[in-house]
Amino acid sequence: MKEEARAEKASPDEIRVLRRRVRELEAQNAALETSRRRLQSLFENAPDAYYLCDLEGRFVDGNAAAERATGYAREALIGKQFLEVPLLSSPDLERAAALLAKSAAGELTGPDEFRLHRKDGTTLAVEIRTHPVTIEGQQLVLGIARDISVRKDMETALRENEERLRDLFENANDLIQSVRPDATFEFVNRAWRNRLGYGEDEVNRLTLWDIVHPESASYCRTVFDDVLAGRVVGRIEAVFVAKGGERIPVEGHVSCRFDGDRPVATRGIFRDVSERKLFEERLALMARRDPLTGVFNRYALEELLRLEAERSSRYEHPVGFLLIDVNRFKEINDRFGHLMGDKVLKAVAKVIQDQVRGSDVIVRYGGDEFLVILLETDGETELVKRRILSKIDQWNESDPLVDFPVTLAIGSIHWDPGSDKSLEEVLAQADHLMYEDKRGQDG
């Protein structure tokens, strides 16, 4: 009654104020309801899986995307603690519990990758972020799980493709290298390491200029700068230098990988052309032949010795030498004339050629002397020497040119690339042995 009395006593102005306040409250409630429905719609229709849980890990709500991600209806999850539902493996459960503790302390977490075990037994890769929220006075954790299975599949495919390419490069026969703009190595393959003689740890301490021979340094610096500047460079020829100092002629192509306008690393594929270069040099020497016998002449000897010493050192194979003198050759010239002397030299050269391999080298060392270089041999020089002497004996019996047997004095020796003796010293020793043999026959 008292309230009715007070209402009856309210003035018209007070009533208008009250009515306006009621309308304002009704409008605010309507706006709040609209906002709530909008937020609920956003929550429900979000493309990512949204879920709410309390600070003890019990599910409070979830959206349609969460149902699709887990395979569970939200009613089957609400009220259950995430430890009770087989959504995560044991290691992931431990991580999830640690992240829940952080969220309960008011921290944002993520993104963290998990693999959900769905109701149908399949798994789904997700990335989860959590946010502490307060709804209607209750502290909750909002979790947002994004499906990253497509991204993970792409990452796996990319990784497998990179592994295949790396395996291809690693096992290629060509020398493959990738060099950063500061000239340090990003990658070299097995063939590169084996040929240049460096281990993987050593490569990490090298720069490009450590393996470029001084004779190619200026040219290679120009090529390197051009490639980093984005200019196209054609086929290049250069000389690398191995750890042990060996020259390695190479040819190949170089390009550059860019990130936008920034050069990341050069890519070079080279072929070791040492054998081809040696072959080309040997072909050039073919013109330096003795016109009478067809074997190499003395002018080619120095270069031949250098090439064969280089080859021998590279493959660690010894080289055999036979220094051969035709006995009584002056007598042949004096008694039968120089034309007969030439026939004897040609016949002896033919006998020698028939008893050695095509890869071995024969040089007319002097007027009536021949030098035989036996490649990649070890202790076989004496065997070849006996074959030559036996064949000369047969030739004397079957097709003699003069009225006395033509005989040979031979000094045989072999040289090992690890020896302290120079090739000049070895040849001098062979010469000494040849004259000892000649004196022995004269005696």
C-alpha cells in the first residue's frame, strides 16, 4: 500500500524519467541479445574448431567445426575432461595439460601442433591457440584448433622431394656445389668432396677461393660477381686445386638462387675433365714423332714425363722404364751403310712396339737408343725386358738384316710416385744399368 501511495504521489516528470529509463534498459537488453546471437553465430559458424573448457579442462561448449574435427557430437564431450576423451596421445596429453595451466594463469598460448585422434580412428593435424576468457563471470579457456593437415602434407611432400633431390645431387658423378654470397659453401656433394679430398667438417671452414687455382682466380671472381648480379654466364672452364695441391681442370655451368632481388646462393655443376685434358695433351704430342721409326721423338719426352708423372701420382701407380741401346750399331752403319742402319732401327722399334701395350710410351731417346715408359706397372719391367730380348733373338733367326746377330743392352727400373727420387735421377740410373748390361755383354 505504501508503494502504491508513493506511486500515486510521483510527479509526471518522474514518471517520464522512469519510462525513458525502462526504454533505455530494454534497448540495451535487445542490443546485448543481438550481440550475443551474433557472437554465438560467429562461434558456431567459424571455419576453425572453437571449444570452451573450464580451468580443470572440462569441455563447456564447442562449435560445428569442432564436431567435424573430432568426430564427436558436442553433447558427448560437454562436461567431460579432455583427459577422459581419447583425443590425444600420451605425450600430447602432457603438453596439453601444461598449456592449460598457462591459460589458467592468464597466459595466451600457441600456436602448438597436435595430432587429434578422431572418433572414427583417423588422425588430424591441428594447430591450437588458447585464450583466457570470462563469460558470465566464469573464467574459461577458449581454444581455437586449425586444421593444418593439407599444410603438413605439403610440407611432407616438399621434404621428401628435397630429400630425393639431395640424394640425387649427393650421388651424382659431377662435382656439385652451392656457394653463398660471402663465398662460403652451403652444399657440396660426395663426388666434390672425394675429388678435392676434403671431409664434410673441413668444407665448413673453406671458401670458394680456397679451392680455385691461382691461375683461374681472377676469371672465377668475375664469373662469381656476374652470377650474383643476375647476369647469365655460359659454359665456364676453370682449374680447381685439391687439398693435396693437385690441379683439377673442370668445366660446367653456374647460376644463382634469388629471394626477390637478394642473391641467396650460387649453384654450380662441374665435370672433372682431367682425363680429357691429359688425352688432348697427349694427342697434341702425337705430332712430335720420330719420322723414321714412328715413335715419339726426344723433344716430346719432357712433356710426356710430366703427364705420366701426374697420372701416376693421381692414381698412385708406379711407372716402369726400359732404356734400350742397339749394340754394335756404329759397326752396322760403317759396314753396311746408313740405310741399313735405318732398317735395323725400324726393325728394333717394331719389335719393341709389339711387346708393349698400346698405352705404353716409346721414345727414340738417342741415335740408337730407345726409352720405353711402362704405365701403371709394378715389377713387370723385367718381364717386358725378357719378352723384347726373346723377340729380338727370334727376329735374328727368321729375318736377319746383317751377317751377325743384332743384340740389345737394356737397363730396367721402375719409379714409385712416393719415391724420394726424381724422374731425372731414375732415368740416370736406368742409363747406368743399360751400360752395365752392355759391358757385361762385351765381357
